[in-house]
Amino acid sequence: MADERITPIHDGILPRLDMAEVGYLGDELRQLRELVSRGDTLAISGGSVMAWWGLVLSLAHVLKALISAHFLPHDLPVNLATFILGYGGALVIVRRGKQRHIFRSWRTQAMSTLWTFAGIGIFVFLVGSEWAHVAEPHITMAFVAIVFSLVLAVMATSSRQPWLLFVAAGWILTACAMFVLNGEVQRYVLMASAALLFMVVPGFLLMRAEKRAQPKEFRL
């Protein structure tokens, strides 16, 4: 059998490529195919931020449950502390990700924007409810749960991770439970549990998937 060799093609218009350049282009195309194949997984980047917010929200609602049960004073600034810790920690995580040169696709950017505006919407709802003196804890928690379910449903579709739809459904059930339960302490405990189950756990799973999807030279 004759020895098969790759012969550079020269059509008289493009410059002639030598064998070293052909090999280099082959390596570049292979890396490009690997990046494209990672696209669906890279779209779910941001699991660390999701897990962090889940931890903060879970702790905040545990404190609110203790306050409601009269184990802690009512003047604790839980909402302010939640806002500072949540957004402050998220900014630190994002900054560290940029320093590590984590690859981000356009879908990842879209998910980041979606979560950002969801957070802004929740903040406006909370402040507006307090300003108008119509704030009701169970309605607020139901609204937050519904927003989380919508964001996760979009994330599941864009990243082709159907298991996230079950997480979104969990938040819908949580919102429904807020109107069924009568005790305020029970509602806070449920919200704290939902934050752990539907944010912290999926967040860590997304972190693992994101780490596997990164090019080897970007991994720590």
C-alpha cells in the first residue's frame, strides 16, 4: 500500500502552506472542535455563585425562623446582611473566575445576565413591598421561589441539562407550599431547606460539570 501523505494544496491565490503550518492548523481545528463540544456544559457556568447564594439564603431563613420563634431579637438586620453577603460574595467569586481566565460562552453570559436581573427584580419587589407597607413574608418567599423556577427552567433549556427542570419544579412546589402552610416558622424552615436542596446541591453539581468542561491549561 502506498504511503499516504498530506500534500499542501496551492491554488495560485492563497499562499502555499508547508507541512509545519498544516500540522499547526490541524491542532487548532481539533481544539476548536473540543471547545464546540463543550458548549452545552459551558452554558451552565456559574454554579459557584448559585451555591453561594443558596448558602446565604438558607442561613438567612434559619435566622428568620429563630426570630419568629422568639429565640433571637427582632431587630437583627437579616435582610441587609443577606444582601451584603450575597452580592459581595458573588462579586468576589466572579472576579476570581476572571483572574483564572475561565472560558465563557455567549450562553454563559446570557445566564449571568438573567440571574443578575432576576436578583434586581427581587430586590425591587422587596423594597417596594416594604415601602408600600404591603409586605407579607409568605408572598415574598413565594415570589422569590417562582423567580428562581423561571430562571432555572431557562437555564435547563439553554444548557441542555434536563435535570434542572426538576429543580425548577421543586421551586414551584415550594411557592405553592407557602400558601398552604399556616405557621411562619414552618415557612421559613421550608425556604431554608429549599435553598439548600434546590440551590446549594445543584450549584455544586454545576461546579463539577464546569470544572470538567474547562480546558486543561485553565484548570487549577
